[in-house]
Amino acid sequence: MTKRIRLTMAQAIVKFLDNQYIEQDGIENKFVNGMFAIFGHGCVTGIGEALENMDHNLTFYQGKNEQGMALAAMAYSKQKDRKEIIPCVSSIGPGATNMVTAAACATANRIPLLVLPGDTFATRQPDPVLQQAEIFSSVGTTVNDSFKAVCRYFDRCDRPEQVMSALINAMRVLTDPADTGAVGIAMPQDVEAEAYDYPEYFFKKRVWHLDRRPITQNQIDRTMEILKESKRPLAIVGGGVRYSAAEKELIEFAEKANIPFGETQAGKGIIPWDHKLNLGGIGVTGTLAANRIAKEADLVIGIGTRFTDFTTSSKWLFQNPDVKFISLNICAFDAFKMDAEGIICDAKEGLKGLTENLGDYKSEYTVEIEENKNNWNKIVDEAYTEELEEGFSQKKAVGIINKFAKEQDVVVCAAGSLPGDLQRYWRPGDSRSYHVEYGFSNMGYDLNGALGVKMAQPESEVFAMVGDGGYLMLNSEVYTMVQDYQKVNIMLFDNSGWGCIEDLQNSHGGNSYGTQFTSRAADGTLTAPPLPIDFAMNAKSLGCAAYTCRNAEELKEALEDSKQYTDRPVLFDIKVAPGSMSPGYESWWRVGVAEVSENPDVEKSYEALVKEIAKTRDY
């Protein structure tokens, strides 16, 4: 006779999640150690009751904004190399839909995120309830159906016993390196509280295994045939190298074949920045060294990369007419991008197999790699000492922070001009010290994600690189940092606007329309001087330590003085000169430009766009 235990559905969720583990290469980790939640009428008497009254090992974290806490949870999982998660619980309606953006961010970046939004009554008898948006075409549809567009797996449990299959499928996706992303399980508030006699075996310790997918001999042969015909190959290192822990294998492969490599945002920092073959970031926000080598490459080997438009410069970067592509990727969806020879395998296993079959093959590079690296290092050194008449250089500020940070400290960023500065100029300390979300470029991830990084790696200082626009958009979890004594260094670059987009606008014929943070003038336009915002005072009101830094000396003094704070966040209000971010380095990015316009500069920009599109590769 199967032993059973009577639990509410919410209690079953908590008990099940508390017993999930993940294993790779013989190392076992507890997969779920905590839970973020903001309680409302759609979850407080369900999941809230279970967390309060059950015997479990999950730490409760109190979020302040559903998107903010979910971004923190995503960053936590990313920093943990996708081997741990913090599920996120919300109420119904706006609490639930606030997490849609974070779910999209997680799916875009292939990071596991479990969201558990409350939902309206499965019985429909009290309808319409508070915060319910009635969908006239289908009364069975709720706002939570919006998660279907951004989740790898979505389910709604209209009966308490349905949660068993829902949770198994959720874990299947969350622990699958090829299919991972956001998972949503909608919980009708009445069903959360309904009881069922669950079989006890469902709650026993369950280990999910990350078995490495090997490379086959046929795959090796196909790769070697293409590689050995190439003279100037280039590798691109993506996040898959990190999640596969394939750093050692990558170095051995690259060194034996003398193949230089560029880094994506997710791949940056895995290999030391000063390695002789590391050309740094590649593509739109890439280095001059990587982009120049890429233009002449006759073979591009993608390793764990999605070949995004920023990596490929909108498929424009690789100008050699005979260039070919090979892509090692655990995910078949990504492996065949750029019309590549798709090699579907684990990065560590794939690189190991290729290295063993290289024979005496070496690329024909001689002095090009070293010369390009040396030239680029000089450019970075100059950027870090830049002096401007118009004010404090953003590039110089980044350099000061980089030099101050210790080897194990982590820089976190997501949107605006700062990801470009970091991918080009930042010199990471170790393989876990660079954390930039640039798959979704989610404003708010930089600040809120930094909390998750600090939770994942408490022994390190964490530097959140945030623009003034990003801070104003989503700073909800600053108070959570204060509440939980988490020291995060919030490096707020105040350039009085959305400087990255203003630069894009200006370079395509626009005139800073709606991109500067100016006050409204007498004629009704936003053209009056900027408002004098004191971000340091704002941060102090939330319980942070804070400094205002108008020049290099003040920033250096503030960083030194901030060492005294160990148990609360510190905000640095850095007043930088608008437009002092890094320029492009022989890259191009395709954006939609008006084909007809009353502005002649816009029409010229469209003509230039057409010429560059002709140079791109069509797939």
C-alpha cells in the first residue's frame, strides 16, 4: 500500500522543491535553497502559509518588486553556473505580470528561473475577483497566459494533484542545459489551499543529472575536414564554455592550433584577459583587435554562443567572402545559426575531442595576434587615463573602479553604454568576476541582479554598474540589500539621460529628441536644463551609505572610504560627462532607419544603411 501524506497544493510545492538536487561530474548541489516572494491575496494564504508553518530548509527572501526580485533570482542562478535557483512567488494580476519581463530575460539568456504566479479562482465562482483582467474571448484565459510567450514551459494547476506532473516537467526544463530558461506554474488561489493525499515517494530526495553529451567521431571528422583547410580561423567564446566548465579544454585547443578567440558578453572573463590568444570582446561592443581579425577570418568556430547580432555585428563582421562557420553547442537551435556546421555536444567534451585529433595542424597567423593585442592594450590604457575639458570621463571612471576591484570581485551590468565600456575595456580578475546580462539588455538587471550575485558569492565585493536611467527605472531591491545586510557597491553613472540611445540617435540623423533628462521649457518641449538630481541623498534615505563623485580624485577617495562599510549597500553618484562612453571599433549594428524623412541627415543615414546591408551575410 502506497503511503500518502495529506497536503495542500502549496505545501506540496514547498516540500517538493526542498528535496531537489543536481549532479554533474560527481558533484551534487542542492538545487533550491530559498524562495523570493511578495505576498498578496493570490499567494499569502497558500504558499505563504506553507512557508510559515511547514518544516523546511528554504530561506525566505522578501522582494520589493516582482520583476526586481526575479532578476535577482536569475542573477543568482547565473552566478551559480545554473546549478542553483531561487523560485519567485507572486500574487495574481499585476504581481504576476510584473515577472513576465524577468521571465523573458531568463529565457533569452538560457538561465533557469522558476516563477510561481498566483492566479484567479479555478472554480470561477467569485469572478471577477480583485486584480482579475477578464478576457472576453475566453473566460478560462487569465493574464498569466502571457507567460506562455516567454517561458520554456508553462502550466496551470486547476486541481491539486496536477502539480505533480507540473513540477516534474518544470524540473526537467530547469535542469536541461539545452532547453533551460524560465518556467512558469500558475497557481489558482483556491487550488493553492486545496488538499490532496500525495504519495510520499513524490517528496523523496530527487537528483537530476547533468550528463555530458559527447562529441562523436563523425562530428570530429567533419570539423577537422573544415578546420584543416583554413588558414586564419577565429574562435568565439560564449557562455556555454562557462556553464560546461571548459576553460582548460579551450586553452589547450586554442594554444595547440594557434587559434585566437574573441569573447561574447557571456563568455568574457572565462579565460584571462591577458592570455596571448585572447582578443577580448567581439562585435558591436568589441575590441579593435578582435574585430580586425574577425574581418579576415576564413573560419569562425563558435563555442557555446548564440551568435547574437551584437556578436556578429548584425552578420556584417565577417567580411572574408569564403568564410565558413562551425558551431559547438549543446542546443541544436543555436548550433545551426550562421549556416554553421552544427556540432551538438557538450563544450568540454567537444573541445577535448577536437584537440586530440588536431595532429600537427596550426593556423598561419604569425605576428598579427600579438600586434593587435599590444595595440589594443595601449588603447585601453589611454581610455583609463582620459582627461576631458567638459567633465569627468566615463571611461576613466570605469578604469578607476577596475583598478580598485580585487581579483575575486564581481562587476555586474546589463544595459546602456556601460556594457560596451565593460566588454571592451574591463580587465576581469578571475573567471567568475565578470557578470553582464546582454541577451535581453534588461534595464534594472544591473542593480537588482547585483543583489543575486552578492547572495551567490558573499565573499566578494560586487560592483553594480548602473546608469541614471536604469536606477530610476527599477531600484526596488536596494531596500532588500539594506534589509538583508548585503553590501553591494552601486556605481551610478549620471550622464543626465539615456546616453547610449542618444548616441545611436545622433549617429543616424536624430537630434537628441527625448533621450536627455531635461526639464520642460516654456515652449512645452523637453529642452530646458537638466534637473539637479541628488542620487546619493536618495540612497541614504533607503539606508545606504552614499557618496557624490564629480572627478577622479573624489571617486578614488570614496572607494577607499567605503571599505569601512561591510553590511550595507554603498551608492556612488558619479557625475560623468555626457557622451564620454567608448566609441565603436570597426563594427556596425543594423537598426531600422526611416526610408523617407523630412530630415536630410536621416535620409543620408538610410543611404548608408543600404550600403552596409549589402555587406552582410544572408541566412
